[in-house]
Amino acid sequence: MKVVVVSDTHMPRMAKKLPERLVEALKTADVILHAGDWTDASVAEMLGKYAPVHGICGNNDGPELVRLFGLRRIVKLDGIRIGIVHGHGQGKREDTETRAFRSFEPGEVDVIVFGHSHIPLHKHRDGVLLFNPGSPTDRRRSTHYAFGIFTIHEGSLTAQHVKYLHK
């Protein structure tokens, strides 16, 4: 199973359309995860043309999107429990990873997908994979635009980032 992981699309302000590099990956996706800051419901519609979308809202999403997606969720894919949260809240932006990690109880999930910082991250913490896909449209302090791909096979998940310089 191929899962495309995105966050912080900030559309249409940061891009009028999905970047081509992302579209190429979406064409073969089985599932799409979005970790918030869509900023417009049209992004969900764009992504939904490729595969089922599971997502949550971030600090830049309005009440309509919050009603559609909520702020936190757990998705189970081929036996893997994936928690999705944006990671925003009190404290500095550097605390995003810790806020995301603390959004789920110990043992509740195998993977936590989050966004907010726009900086790609792939690391393990107390047996949980923490994965921030970065942003495909707004790299901010990151060196590249980015999104993620999870490959799930027989209850095992591998994760990678796809990084690029031009939208």
C-alpha cells in the first residue's frame, strides 16, 4: 500500500495548484494523509481525485474545515496505527515535535504524522515513528519543498521523504 503524506499546503495562498512532483506521486497512491493547514476545502477535493484522504486541521484552518476533519485522529492501515495531528499550540515552534508526540497516549499509535513547522522530520521516539512530511508548497526555513511516502506491506511500514527545489 502506498500512502502519500502531506501537510501545510496553505493553498491557494502558497500555490494555485498541486506541485507536479506531488501529483506524480498521487497518481499511484492508495491513501493520502494530510496533517493540517489546508486553508481551503478545495485542497481536499483536489487530493480526493487521486485516493481516499484522511486528515486533520491546523492553526490556519477555519471552522468549516475543523467540522470536516477535526484536530486529531487515528487511522489504521494494514494493522499500522497512524496518529495524525498538526502539532501547533502553546510554546515555541521548536516544541512542535513534542506537542505532536504528547497528543497520543503511550501505546496508542505506531506512527505520528504531524506538520506545523514545515521542516521534514523522520525519527523514532520511545518506539513511535515521528514523521513530519514538510510542505509541498511553502518550504519556509527548510531547504526544500517536501512530502512523504509510506509503503505498508504485511504490517510493516517504511517511510521516506521526497524533496525538491521548485514547485
